Amino acid sequence: MISKACKYGIRAVIFVASKKTEGLKFNIKQIAREVDAPEAFTAKILQFLNKNHVITSLKGPYGGFFIEDYQLDQPIINIVNAIDGMSVFKECGLGLKQCSSVYPCPMHDQYKIARDALLNTFQKTSIRQLAEQLNEGGFYINNQNVLAENI
Amino acid sequence: MISKACKYGIRAVIFVASKKTEGLKFNIKQIAREVDAPEAFTAKILQFLNKNHVITSLKGPYGGFFIEDYQLDQPIINIVNAIDGMSVFKECGLGLKQCSSVYPCPMHDQYKIARDALLNTFQKTSIRQLAEQLNEGGFYINNQNVLAENI
DNA sequence: TTCAAAAAAGACAATTTTATCTTTTATAAA
DNA sequence: TTTATAAAAGATAAAATTGTCTTTTTTGAA
Ligand code: FES
Ligand code: FES
């Protein structure tokens, strides 16, 4: 569906956003631990999201990653778009070189509806919304609740 | 979303099904050409689908791939399941180790709806249906209609 | 029974994605 | 100004997916 890199990225951003407090920043080690993601890989992803202005970083001591006010109301699709691009939401479900209603594959009509619904989900959901849900409780962005027997 | 292997597989199966006539079989070369898929790779995929009883093959001269009556009413999900498995339809949209309403990620409620809709699309659509649509015209399983300028 | 055609099987290669490690650069505080 | 800290950048490495090529097996017809 979407890449692991993208999923790590979304979880990391939600975590940072959920902890947004004046001046508070988080370093890679903390973030990776909190969202159960490989540290070095997450570093690359966040570095890239910073370049794409999804989140913000500051080097040096007392530095780290944080999210600015103007970044908090971005839809989640911004993160997906930055990392994976929009191709999943444009591609033909049967792999034709282009999805089009003029030259549709036999699944086009049904597939497009489901694909658009998924796109809509990512478009209408903001970073702020997910961060708030996380803070309200009952939602998780790591596996630390999962019982050993279920892994 | 789903793998390229799976998409090649679906297109190949639809093609074979659309040409189903008593005793008529198609070899890899014909099938790969008709669905714009790499020949050797498609061979592996069809070989696998035969093992999984999605289609049927016969070796030797006058052999090839064909689909039997009892195989024609399978839902497309059977092909997806054989090649990719069902994990896409079970996985957490944010990559948690398990998707569950007991320990949901902040996107769970919305994501699950879209993911289930996609699953439903693959479940309710049969090989026969897609093959018939193809035969009725206006639908395509290759790129041979695509204008060079659009590639 | 021989032969040619076709899939099956197996080995291997290329590409993409995921992941790690090392070095460099920026920065804030002492 | 020095120092410690943290991200950025760059170089690799591992794994998964996609793709190809060669050899073997099956099979129908001549
Ligand atoms: S053409 Fe296949 S999904 Fe649109
Ligand atoms: S827990 Fe994330 S989608 Fe269900």
C-alpha cells in the first residue's frame, strides 16, 4: 500500500506533533524508540521530511526535531506525497501504464472508487487530528502494548 | 498497493479467460504479448497460479494455459491471495505490527474502512465478470492503445 | 518410437527498498 | 573560543522484488 519508510515517517511526525510544547524538541533516538522504528532509517526519513517542510529540525545541542504551528494542520497526504509520491493514488489497479477512463482496464470503475476513498482518507486527516487522538488516549503509535504471544 | 507480479497475473488470467473456447490454449509467448508483460516473469507467475489451481496448464505440443469452467467464477482476490497473500488487507496503515480495534493506531477507524472497501472490490469481482467486460469492448488489458507521446 | 513443442524447475542477475555505519556540519552553552 | 551535542550527508550493506536464462520434464502427433 504505502512504503514502510512512509509509515515510519507518519508515526514519527504524529509523535513529535503530539508532544508539541513551546521549545520542546526530540532527537532521533527518542523518536525512534517511541515509534518502534529503526533509528538510522528514521533519521534519513525525518531529514527528508525536514527538507520538504513537513517538520522542522535544528542541529546542535538542545536541537532536535519539532513541528511548527504552520505545519500542524497539514493533511497526512503531505507526508505520503513527500516520501512515496502520489503514484499509488494514480496508478492502474491492474498495472497498465496509465489509468484513464478513456482506456480503462476492466477493474477501473470499481478500483478507482476504492483508491479515491483511500486518497480521501489521507487528504482529510491532518497531523493535528491524529496527534490529538493520540493524546486523548486509546490510540497507539508503537507496539509496546502488544503481548509477546501475539507477535 | 499490490505487487507487479500480481497485476501481471490478473491481466494474464483475464486474457486467458476472455478467450476461453473449447480446447483453446495459449502459450506464454502469446499471453505475455497480449498483456504487455515480461515473458519469463509471466511464465513463473502462471506456473505458480497453476499450482494454486487458479488456472490450468498442459505441457507439450498443443499445450499451454487455459481456464476451466470451475475456475471461471473465482473472485479476483483468489489471484491476489495466491501471489501476494492477504496481508495488505490486514496490515495497519501506519505499520504497527498488528492492526486491531483494541490497540488501534490513530488512523485505524478511517483506514480500515478504505482498506475493507478495496478488499470488497477484489472479493466481489470474478474472473468471469472481467473477461466478459473485456469481450464487450471499451476495456483494455495492455498498453497498445496508449499514444507514444503519453508514455 | 521419435521428435518437436510447451511448461516446469532451477540458477542467476538487476533493481528497488530497507537499513546501517561513518564523517561532516551546525549550534548552543560554558 | 572551546566543547559537546545533534542533525546532515555520504557511503555501504542487506533484503525483497522483479526479471532473465538454461536445463529438464511432459506430451501429442507424425
Ligand atoms: S485503468 Fe486500471 S484502474 Fe484505471
Ligand atoms: S491499527 Fe492501524 S490501521 Fe488498524
